Amino acid sequence: MEVGGGHAKGGGGGVTYDGRSLIIDGKRKILFSGSIHYPRSTPRMWPSLIAKAKKGGLDVIQTYVFWNLHEPQPGQYDFKERYDLVRFIKNIQAQGMYVCLRIGPFIESEWNYGGFPFWLHDVLGIVYRSDNEPFKIENEYQNIEAAFHEKGPPYVRWATKMAVGLKTGVPWVMCKQTDALDPVINTCNGLTCGETFQGPNSPNKPSLWTENWTSNYQVYGTKPYPRSAENIAFHVALFIARNGSYVNYYMYHGGTNFGRTSSAYIITAYYDQAPLDEYGLIRQPKWGHLQELHAVIKLCSTTLLHGVRRSFSLGEKQEAIVFEGKKEGCAAFLINNDTHNNVVVQFQNISFKLLPKSISILSDCKKITFNTAQANIKYNNRIIIPVQTFDSSNQWKEFKDVIVNFKDTSLKSKRLLEQTSTTKDKSDYLWHTLRFQHNLPCTKPILHVESLAHVARAFLNNIYIGSANGRFRQGFSMDIPVMLNKGMNNISILSIMVGLQDSGAYLERKVTGLTTVEIQCNKKVLYDFQNYEWGYKVGLLGEELKIYKETKLGDAVWSKKRISTNQILTWYKIFFNAPKGNDPIALNLSSMGKGETWVNGQSIGRYWISFHDSEGKPSQIMYHMPRSFLKASGNLLVLLEEAGGEVTYDGRSLIIDGQRKMLFSGSIHYPRSTPQMWPSLIAKAKEGGLDVIQTYVFWNLHEPQPGQYDFSGRYNLLQFIKEIQAQGLYACLRIGPFIESEWNYGYVPRLVFICFFQVSIQEKYPTGIAKIVRL
């Protein structure tokens, strides 16, 4: 459920509607709106974001209200800093714009648990989004209404009656709800509402588009979805031509999913391809092309809102839609639905050339003032300039989190517990531990795990043995060969969530966590731990101690000894000074695996660099570090690295960060070329489909005399590996020292671990563990 409107000047007339448009202060309005979510940016960013939206031709800023931020516990409210909704609305008002408030409380929005606070899960007898006494009010309900059978329609009626009864003085809308009862307006969400929307369910309601997706959300393991400016403009113009009067761009600025706010598998950057990117920078030509479209529509808005509309064919795939009145003048939309060919048409005895899949707007019915397929704005590129690199082992300190065993736990159960009911979403992590006597014969035991969580990391007798992960909306299984001790064995499995599901019917019934744990032998179950006595612990020790806060650093013992990123469940900390200037700041985490990052105690989000897309690239490596999080000097950066960039194998392939890999490699020997040639050679190898660059290490070059070392010029192995890493490839080092023997260390797990991890291998500290760049 949403409330639309809110007078920018704070007084006078109200907001109503008729069958043509919303009416503000007695005047019909064509309104362009953009979604900017206040907690996905910062208060310091809000004025600039709103100003750029206004300059881009927008009239309205649309935002959800995020219940789980504002009431994390029943009766405990938080409206401070990024959660200051009132301040955000006042910023909008100060710039003379309107606000459309989507109050939820269910919002979806790729937001953790769809905006519900998790304590709602434990309300006795609750059924979300149904005619159920403990739960009321709605958003995008028709998507799942049928699942509630006879309880669905009464719920819609109740929600309507409740909303209207509040007497807010502004219209209410329901997205994608064709049975929305009067006076609530049913609206469209999607990419092509000019083609798909059947219109409001009453002739007395206006045609509104509440979500025009400027891109799409991105999940780990996928690529960005760059929707073109021309495509967006076509469908906006078409919607306006077919009597639409309100278009909201979702998102106009997507921002950042700070902390643990993203829903399942959603990356930290949100709608980075929007007209204003994650950092608030203008993305061209999307921003400028839409700005020009808005200006042209407003130029003829009186004609569009009060003229008589008629349409007629101009050809097999061509159409004219004309608005005309004696006092209002004339405006026309000439539509070419042919996706391949230019077409010349006759309109009012004038020839017009229509580009493929385009709409030409004639604001006076005589001359083309805008064409959706012609973006006359130059493309811009986001320039990333490295300004600070953390590349000294003396700067970093680490804290190794503990592996929890059965004896360390206080929560016990004789069954596998559902994960989120146990964690209450206080942490992504839940330890499952057990101990058992092994006295049955088996030569090749396998630990078999099935899970509806997102990641599992397994330990046997305090030794890490492997991990696996699922994919968006998919569970997973894990099979790890193990060596059991005769007698007592301890198994610890860290089950990990990467956000909770944000949508769907009966969300309160969704099951997460481990569902099966067995030791198998020759494909037969040797030990079934389904109903075994388990010990549980919620969260990691570092989380419990809050060692990401400067005031809590002393509660952990930090080490400076030979730091390496090749470690499971390790916290890293470093202090740094803020880069000078006002440009946005990002953190390059390309050398990491999976975890979370904090700056001065504030989480800038989860990262999952090791989860690659179909081209073998991470979904995200740059992480927004808002300048408002920083001080001039002495800033604390803390990273939790849970994956450690580990490389293992099974009987099918190498396994990198829990994923089987089919790898193609090519040998390029650094001293047989030059440093100037390396980037081009590696780029061509990558373009040729390779994943790995293999090289020997040439001992006689690097130590020509005992104790005399040479790693300069063509012998700079470290620079060569960094060039490989910079292009997203792996390195396999054949370290010799005798290299003619073709002795390949690739089959030895520890050396595979060294060969393939995407960090500097020579320096055993987090080289490039975090790189600040200015955009």
C-alpha cells in the first residue's frame, strides 16, 4: 500500500484525482518521479541526489518506509542518521518537490525479509499478508493473492478500508492490484507498462506507473543489466501517449545495501545502472536523454491533459496518437514498432522518417522535438583513480576467530534446528556442532550435507575440510572426503545466510539452514545425524565482541605475524587517513573472498568476490565508502574474511571458493617477455578464453649468487602476478626449483592453494587486501 503526494509547499490545496491524472491544488499534473531510498544513501548525499533528480526533470521523489530499520524490536524505534525519514522528506520539500511514500510495511525491494522486522515471525498465530488478525496492510499483493485462496480478497478489502479510513488527504495506490477497491488506484510495475498495462479498473482513476525499472537488481553470480536510455524513453513516451500521467523510475538512484540489509544473494550495490549511479554520479546518456524527454512532455502537458485523444494507423507497424483541442493546441506521438527498419510515414501531409523501434514526439504536431531512439547526449565513463593502497604487512593486524566445538555450546537440540528461527536474524552465521564415536569399517568416508542456507563451511576435528554454496533461489549439497579418527570425532559446520528472502507467499514458513548431515560410505549412510544431539552457537566471536568498533578492539588479541588472506574466519584491521577531496570513495576488495567490511564501526556491506558470473568475474569488487563515514585521519577499517580464497578439489575438478571450475590455462614466462608486454599478453589470453596464466619460477635468475636476489625488470615476478590479478585471472606457479622436470604442483592441495588464490603470492600479507579509489 502506498500514499501518493504530499504538497511541496506544505500548505493550501490537497491532492485528488480524476480519470486523467492526479490533481494538485486543483490542477491536473503529469508527474515524473524517481525512487531514492533514504537508508541506501546518507544524509550528506540527500540534497545532491534530490537536486540532480530535480534538474533531470523529476517532480516527485518516491521511497519506501523500512519497518525493520525503524522498529528493530517491538516498541523500540530508530529514526536517526540514515534512518531519519522526516529529515529526508524535508530535504525533498526544501527543493520544491513532492514525495510519494510507499509505507509498506511489506516492501520487497530486495531488502532483507521484505522490510519485515524478524520479531514479527514470532508473533503467535501470524500469517503474513493475509486476512489474519495479527497482520494487516500491503504492497504488490496480487503477485501472491491466489496462494491465500478465500482469505485473499477479504484482506484486500480490509487493507483498503483501513487506509482510506486514515483520512490522509492524499490518494492511495496499490501496485499491480487489478482488484483494488475504490478509491484506491491500481497501478503498473514493470519494464513495458505502455504495452502491458490494461489501465485502471475504473474510468474515474488515472493511469499511473509506479515502478519503471531503469535496470534490475543483481544477485551474486550474475552480470549487471544495463537497460538503455533509448529503451526506457520509448516506453515512457508510449505510456504517456496512452493516457499515462505519472511515471516513477525504479530506481533513479539505487545506492548501497549497507550492513546486512540486502535480501538473499543480492549484491551490496543496488541498481548501479540507474540514472544516478551507486555513488550519486550522473550516468549518461540515461540521465540526459530522460531529462530531454521530460522537458518535451511538460512543454505540451496542457495539450496532453486536456486535449482530445485519438489514434490511427500509419502503416503495418506504425501508429499515430494525437492530442488536440481548440484551446490546447496539438501534440502527436508517431510510433514505429518495427525493430529493424526506418520507415517514412505521412502525417498531416508532411513526411516523417521514423527510426526503428522509436517514438517521435511532435509537441506542435508539425516538427519532431524529441525522438526516443536518438540520444544526443555523450556517453560518460566512471573513472576510477587509485589513491591509496594497503600493501605493507606492518600496517595490518589480524584476529583469527574460533572454531566452535560441541563442548563450547550452551544451546543443544536432538535435531537439526531451522536456522533463522534460531538466529532471529541477529547474525548470518550459525554453528552446528556434534561429536561422535567412529568404530565402523569404512575406507573412504564422505561427509554429505544438504542445506537451504546459502553457504556451509565444514571442519573436522578443528581442521577446515571444505565448503559449498547455493545460488539464488536454490539450495545446495556438499560432499567432502574425510579421514575419521578411530574413537571420538568432532564435526563443526558453519551455516551461513546472505540475506533473507524478500517476497513470496507464507514467508513466515520459509525454512533455512542444514536439512541433512550424514557420513556416507560406498554411497550408503554410515552415520545419520538428522536426529543426533547437536550443539549450536549463533554468530562469530568477533561479532559477539563487536571488534569492528574502535572501542572494542582491545577485547580481542590482534597479531602482526606474517599476515595472509589465505585463512578461514579471520578479521583484519588497519587505520588510514581519508583521501583528500570531495569525490566519492570506493574500496577495491578484488583480492578478498567473502565476508563483510566496516569503516569506523559502520558496515558498508557484505562482499562475495569469489562468487563469479558466467565469464568468471566477480559480480562486484568496488564497495562504496561514504565520505560521511570518515574522519580526516585515524579511520578504522575492519574486514571479516570468512572464505580465505581457498582452493581444494574433488574427483571432478578443482574447487575454488566452493565452486567447481573448468579451467583453461596458458603458459607465459615472465622473463621471456617484458613488463611492457605483460598487460597485452594477459589481455589476449583472457580474450582467448583462458582462466589461468601458468609460469615457472626461474631460480637462477632470482639468485644468481648465494644470498643475492634479483626481482627487478623482466624478473619482477610480483608485478607479473599483479598484472594477472588485475585482469581477473588466476596464476599457477611452477616453483621448481628444477623446472625442466615438468614437475606440476597443481595436484597437491596446499600448493594448488598457493597457485590459484588471487592475491600476491610472494608477499604473505594482504597485498591489495583493500584499495581505496576515488571515482
